[in-house]
Amino acid sequence: MKGKKFNIILSGLGIFLILGFASQYYLSPSPEMTIAQAPVLNKKITNPYIDSLLIEYNDELQHEFEKSNIPGAAVGIVINGQVEYIKPLGVKAIDTNDSINLETTFRLASVSKGFSSILMGIIKEEQCLSWFDPISNYLTNFKTTPSEWTDSISIVHILSHTSGYPYQAYSNLVEEGFHRDSLIKELNNVSLSRDPGDIHSYQNVAFSMVEPVLERITQSSFKDLMQNRIFEPLEMQRASISLGTMLMDDNKALPHLPRGKSFRTIPISSAYYNVASAGGINASITDMTKWMQAITGHMESVIPQIVLDSVFSPIIPTHVRSSYFSSFARPRLGYYGLGWRVVNYPTDTLIYHGGYANGYKSDIALNQSKDIAICVLTNAPGNFSPKMTIAFFKLYNKYQDRIMNWKGPEVVQ
């Protein structure tokens, strides 16, 4: 397929390079690409079993991408804080030769929730707040139906989807483009279906209450907070949180929906930018590798470990909705933390979130104990992103003992 190319980055300064001129590698597709390992520099040794893992993963990724028939995707993998693999696939729009590259932006959809909860955690630590502070402390017009629960819904409830509102309350109005503050005001008239904290009931509007809470605490807009506290410190140079930025971006993947056995391009919608904390972030795969380095604990100056420990802690039991995460290992127990899903397996705990909106589908997942993370972004719906996310963890487990036990060759001084 035209427009396919990849770039595999190995640990340290070791790199997989495509044989031939590097400039041609980025500018034109090649039907047959050979992988070679560059010379080791500065005595930093590449673990050959990580190399083998990534070669096998790359082969499976390429095969599944061709089988999926989706227009475009991008994949990044971080191991031990290093960007070990990063690869664009396919095209920005069907029936074009405009290839996805490492800086092409995608909508993250609900993967945005993990950014928002971590931002809240950063501000919470700085301001000495509590996850259990009532929302009514910050939103003076907030009330519930029945009213006796008004002071009981806390920050932890909205970020874990345990506030008691009916499932996806007013998400239909999100799709229709209602303003965030109008959407939140409408919640005043929605009868709680359960007591706060009783059950997990996924929300977008209720989740977005974290935005005015943060704005009240900091006297800054949510957009500015995300830019100044997350994107800029992590050097996520292509990341943004607005429709206008995405529309003006000349290096964006366009969204698609199925049409028969193929796909058709659709317009970029304003939906979910109006609840930006729940689904409004745009980013490239390069941005997402920097985000993964941070959420695996390698950027504590930006995201302290205490924040990660808080948001990744299980809050409420849930079903494991993804069939791929369900099949990874058994038995397994699913939970929701704060903006993140948590699945406990016998020997693994995966923290992840998926997203879908406006023809874009995304997945991000990490294993803290093994210090590994993966993100898959696509510009069309389908099972490619969760499938390739779990494929990585399965392959890592296959190679894990060899990766961990490799001592490295003796380096001559």
C-alpha cells in the first residue's frame, strides 16, 4: 500500500535504520524494507532480545494493518523510559498518497481523560486539596436531584464515573454541540440513578466538571492549564486542545467511517471539544511517546509519582469491556481509577484507556512493574488499535525472561 513507512527507534543511541539514504526513507515509500542495526555509540549496548521483540512486533503490526484496511495509524512504544519503537502507517486520507508521519496529529477522544485526571492530581498536590472535596465547594451553582446529595459528589466521583448520574447522561447534547457550562447546568435537573460512589456509570458531561473546578482553583482556563502544565513541560509540541487548532493543522489525519469494505473521509466534528477534558485533545505519536515517558514515572519534575499512584489506583470494580484485554490472561479483575482503567491479571496489571470519537480510535496502555507502555492512534474505527496494543504485551511476556536476564557483552575500555 502506498504511503507506508516506518521508523523503529532502539534503546539509547542504537537505531534500526532502513538501508539506503535516510532522506529517501522519510520522503518516499518503499515496498521492500530491510532492517539493520546501526553501530553502537558511546558504549551504550542494545539488548538483542528487545530488538527481536520489536522486529517480531513490527512484522505482526504490518500484517494486521494491511488486513485491517484502515487508512492510517501511528504506533509508539516506550521501554524503561526510552522510546524504543515509533512508526507511522498509511495515509492521512483515503485515496491519497499523503502519508502519515511521526508529527501527524490525531484526535485522542477519551484517551484525553487520563491527561485531565493527572492535571487535576498535579494541582491537588500543589494546593493541598483532597480528592474527596465536594464539587459544590468550587461550583457555587451546582446541585443534585435529589438535593441531599449536592454536597456528597466529590472530585473522585466525577473522575471515576461514580457520581451516580445515569450512564452517558447528556452525551447526546455533547454530540449536538452544546457549550460545556450549559451541559453541566443541565445535570442539575437529572435525577441520580444511584447514590454517589455506589456504581461505575461512564460519563462525559459529568467528567467535564473537572474543568470549572480547576479553573476556580487556579484562575486559569482549562486549556491554558493543559498547555502550561502538561504539553509545554513535556515538549509535546504538536499537542493541542481545541477544534480550531486541529482544523488549521496542515499535518493532521482526517477521520473516516466505513463504506462497504473500505472507508470514506468525513469532516472533523466539534463534538467532544466542548467537553475537552473528556475527549478534546489532539496529539501526534511523537507527542504520545513523551506522554508515555511521563506516565511511566520518568518525568517526575512534571508529573510526581504520588500523582501517578493516585490516578492509577483502582476505585470501583468494572467489567473489562475490551475483548482483547479480556483475553490477555485469566482470571482478571477490572476496575476504574481516576481517568484510567485498571485490569489485574495473575502476573500483570495493565493500566489503559481507549478512545473513539468522530472516526478516530486510540488506545494507550502501560505496565508499571515492567516499565513498558504503548500507544496506537488511528483515523478510522475498528479493532486494530486494541488488538495491536495487547499484541505488544503478549510478545513482551514471551521475551521477558530473556530481556531481564541478559547481562550484555563485556565492553572493552
